[in-house]
Amino acid sequence: LASAHAYTARAKARALVLVFLALNLVMDSLASEGEAPPLSAAMRAKIERNRQRALMLRQARLATRPYPVTGEGSSKVKAPPKVTDTEGGFFLEEEEEEEDVAEKIVHPPGPVLECDYLICEECGKEFMDSYLMSHFDLATCDNCRDVEDKHKLITRTEAKQEYLLKDCDLDKREPVLKFILKKNPHNPRWGDMKLYLKLQVIKRSLEIWGSKEAIEEAKESRQDSREKMKQKKFDKKVKGKECVTSNLCSLPISKR
């Protein structure tokens, strides 16, 4: 649609050019015969309006395509039309042949950004980013990451059972331990699992219990209490069965 409007405007401009060229020829022939009448004010105003209109049409066409379409390294660039002032109130544009113009795009070098490198706690080398730094704020590079033991990910249940941590120790004690969410492998429709870094869990446990020996003693004490509770429940259950059996034995055979 835009190209159709541009074509119509160009056709009108060319028609005006032809009309006023014919008018200039007539005036030149009359001037050669000595009969050229002076231009009236209305005629001069009309010529000026036509000249301004031609200028506006040219500017509108240049505004629609201010830059040439460039390709990779070179493109066909259309040279601007040659404009000739006909002195009749309008300009005459002469179309020129298109020529290939090689155009090289030079990109300036990017700025050099200074960044603070991190020091790995394991090897002492500098690094910019790593998995442990992104997820757990632990300054350890990816080459030193021990996924089997030291930097292993453990579940929240394991952190509470093996290292005797409570929910408040994981969620409220400062600094709050970081974790990542992962789909439950047993059933994806269950809630996501929270995975903690084993190294940070052990450090938090030592802050609370003081030493590994204290943790082991607390675990043994809890295990003993758990065993006693189980034995107590078992004894209670056996005693209940004995009472039922003795009551049945005391009844006469006819009422059993």
C-alpha cells in the first residue's frame, strides 16, 4: 500500500513537470517573438506552490527510505537522483542507473570490563563462576567439586536424621542454608525435594552440637530411646494378649 501511494505521488510529480515544461516552451517562443507578457502575481504564487509541493514530495520519498538495505559486506545502493531546477516552479529528477557499491562494516572493539575473580577454597586458583558458587555461595571451582562425598547433595530428611538438625536450624538460623529444588524421583506428582549441600549441613550441625563426638552420642541416645519405646510397645501388646487369653481360660467351656 505504501509503495502504491509513493508510485502515485511520483506520477503526479512527473505530470506537473511535463505541464510546466510545455508552459516554459510556450513562454520561450513568445519571448523570442517579443510578445512575452509579464507574469502576474497569481501565476508566480502558483509556480511557488508547485515548487514547494515538488520539494515536499521529494522529502517524503527520502523519508520512507532514508538508508539503503545492506547485506553481508556489500549491497546494491541506489544513488540519489540528480535534481535539476527548471526555474518554472518545480524540480526535475533524473533517474540514474544502480551501481554496486562495496560497503564494509567495521565494528569497533568492545570495552574491556574489569571483573573480580574468585579464589577457589580447594586449589587456590582464580575462577569467575561455578555451580557451587551460583547455587550455594561456596567459593569452589567446578574442577574441585566432589559430587560423591564432600559436595554431595542430601535431602532434608537425611539432614535431620543423620545430623540431628531441626526445621528451625535449616530455615531460621542465620545464615539460612541454601538449597535447590528437584522433582521427586518416586512420584513426580509429589512435592519437590529440597536438596542441601552436605558440607554446609555438617558445618551447621557442628555449630549446634559442638563436635562430631557429641553428634554421635546424641544419635546413640536417641537410638536407645527409640529401642526402649519399641520394647515398651511390644511388651504392652504381649501383656494385652495374655490378659485376653487368661480371661478366656477362666470361662467355663460352655461359655467359650
